[in-house]
Amino acid sequence: MSKLILIAENQTLQDAAQKHIDTLLSAWHGPDKPQTHFVLAKDLQSSAQTLTTGIAWIWYDNSSSSSLYETLSHVQDAHAPSMITFTSELDPHGSSFDDGIVYCHPDATPDQTAVMIRTLFCQYHMIDGMRREMRVLNAHQGGLADQIGKMDEELRLAAQLQREFLPRELPTLRDVSFQVLWRPAGYVSGDIYDVQRLDENHIGFFVADAVGHGVPAALMTMYIKRSLQTKVIDPDSPRGYRILTPSETLAKLNHDMIERQAGKVRFATACCGLINCETNTLQIARAGHPFPMVLKADGANIMIEPEGGLLGVFPDEIFEQAEVTLNPNDRLLLYSDGFEVAFPQIGTQSSQGRIANEQYLEEFNMLREGHLEEVFDRFCSRLDQQAGSLNQRDDLTVICLAVNEKNAQQNAA
């Protein structure tokens, strides 16, 4: 049963309130006679929880008492419907005293007071129902917060694991050097890359983009990385092995992906390259991936366009292979399609976000000259300056291969 909580300024007023209540309850009509609970204002802080169990009737001598507003603060913090009586200030019965608090005249009849109390109890039951709903919501929220915390921890672990699949160092061979930008749109990325020295003359490299986002795409990238084969045992070779061409590497990867699909199609794009660092001859193949681009030292840009479909779709897909020779200070770029929305053009925002464009091809020109690490730092800063860069829409990956002039001159000689 709900309580009528009487809060008195002092013991004298508590005794007066007691007599008033006795008269009221003796004349009460109906089965809903409230229980009463008395508390002095000075003890209210230790009894604050009691205020959530009913309505409050505050008894003070006058409104100028030093402790009154502390009492009102406790009552309002508990959201307790309340009325107040001043024994020496006779305001009109039922008038408003403060937010949510009405004035009860000390000489009001029992019926007048009962009407006010019943009205406050109606408010209390509404507030109590809302309070119960809030407890349920808070319990659900606490459970959701725990689940979100666990998901956050798991995603961070997944991100850490995915990073362990990336090369810790990029190889340099005969002054052929590499630099990489890899930026996930979230915790994990649907892009993956690798750069490996395969023997004393060759470096193999690739970029892959699993279709989709989030953890499923990230798991797919890790599978691609582990499945990628760059060498095979060859008893007829003096070395006992043979380096696979990029087209062979993609064909084997495509076969493995289709073989392990178990009825559910999972596909990806990729670009795979192999450079002979002695001759600067580059072999490259692609599987539905953006065309590799050569930034020529003379300022020209050349797209390398071998044909090849998506990985994981057609078992007999043929991946064409292109071969080019890099000249002094040429640079090769392999990149993912996330750059199509990385540099928004003015007036190209749609209701769904950025519209794909080719502005990135112009931005790549800043990677043409200068120390690789320095130009990549500037390129990253340029990305950060773009509108919406804090909420990156897609994963971004770019590999830059550079052949410096010294190496090219030695090879030409």
C-alpha cells in the first residue's frame, strides 16, 4: 500500500500534523485509507528512499525557514507528488507553491484534504509505473551495454589479429622500394595486402578487396592471405621451386575459393604483381580490381589493363597478365576502390552520401615525386582534410612501388 509521508520541520509541528492526520483518517471514506509515515526534516537525508514509496505532505511554520529548500530538493529528487502546509502563512487552499507542489490550508476540511491526497496518489501511481518501466529499461540497457562492451572487445581483438596478417616490414631490393597506406573504415578491413621478397631477384605483392564490410569481409581477407600461393615445388628446377606468375597465383586462389564455398558464394577482387628487381620487369594480373597505374617520371599516367573477373565466381576464369618495364623514377600504384569516394567533389553529395568519382586519380599525382615516406605522409594529410574523413565510408589501401634512378641506371648499363 502507498504511503502518506509527513515531513515536519520540528517535533512540535510533527505533533500538530499527527492530530490533523488522525482527524482526517477518522473521516476517510472508502477502502483506500493510506498508511502514514512521519519523519523530521533533519532526518530526511537518511530516509530519502522512503520518498519513493508514496506522496509527501510537508509541514513548516513558514516559507522562510532555512531548511525548507533542502527538504524540497529531496522531495523533488525523489519525484514524489507533494503538498505543503504552513502554519503561520495562510495561502489559498490548492494554490501552487513550487514546481509540482500545492498548498494545503491548515484549516481545510477533511474532505477537502482527502480530495487533494487522492489526486496526489493518482499522480504517484503514474510516476511509480514510469519508475518501474525505467527500471526495466535500465536493466535492458545494462545488458545491452555489456553486450556492446563484449562486441567492442571482440572487434578490437579481430582488428589486432588482422593486423598480424600484414607484413611487419616492407622489403627493399636493389633500391626497389615500397610504401603502403592501409586504412580500415571500421575496426577491421575488407582490404588486405602483402609484399614479400621471394628470392634474390624477385618481390611479389598483391592487394585484395573482399566484397562487403565488417567482420565477414575481414575473415575473408585473412583466408585470402593464407591461401595465396607464390611458389610451387619444382624438382626440375635447380632451386627446387618455381615462382608462380601473377596470373597463376590468381587462378590457384580462385580455384581454392570456389572449392571451399560450400554452397555460399563469396567473392573478392585482387591485383597481383611480380617484379624482377634486376631488370625492373613487372608482371601483373588482376581479378575485377581497379586498374594498376604507373606514374611516369615524365608526368604521364599509364593504366595497366589486363582482363580478369572476380575471384570466387567462375572456376575456369582466365586472368590475363601484362608485362611492363619500369623506367627511372617510375612508380606503380595498386589501390582499392575505396578511393572512389575518398575525395568528394563539390556538389557531388547525394542523399546516401558521397558519389563515386575519379578525383583520386588526380590526387595520386602527389605520389609521383619525392621521398616515398614523406609523400605518403602528405597524402595521408590530404585524406584527413577531406569532408567526412572521420567517418570513412570504405576501406582504403594503396601500395606504391618505386624504382629509383640509381638502380635503373645500373640496370641499363
